[in-house]
Amino acid sequence: MPASIDQLLKVCRDVIAPLVRADGGELFIVAVEADHVTLHLAGTCAGCPGAVLTARGIIEPAVHAVAPTARVVVTNGAKIPEGASPVT
């Protein structure tokens, strides 16, 4: 059974965003569905070579803990995608 959107938002808000902020970054939700989530890293994560490690080592496992089959897309850069919402 796919995860609920509320579960995905909760893991973004309670787990991923604090870890990204601790490193000076910002997390934005670009799109979220029960089987797909697109996130954007900004702040100090914009253009950082470690952003790929953050995506693969932290973000993807956290999302897959609540939605094992969800597709996770993580972008990064100074330009925030149109319509993206900051995770606070």
C-alpha cells in the first residue's frame, strides 16, 4: 500500500528538513504524491558536491522508510523551482 501524502510530508518536515538545516541548507517540496516526491535543496546545499550524498544517503532512505516504492527526485541549486514550498 502506498504511503499517504501526510506521511511523506511528516518525514520531510520532522526528519529531513532539520538535518538539511543543520548543515545550512534549505529544503523545498516541489511535488508530492503517494508514490512520488520531488524535493529541492537550496542554501548552502546549492551546488554543493555533497548534495548527491545527502540525497542518496539521507533523503532517499528516509522517504523509503515510509514509502518503500516511492520515486524520489532531488534537485539542488540557487534557483528555487516555481511553485516549490519551503519545509519549515
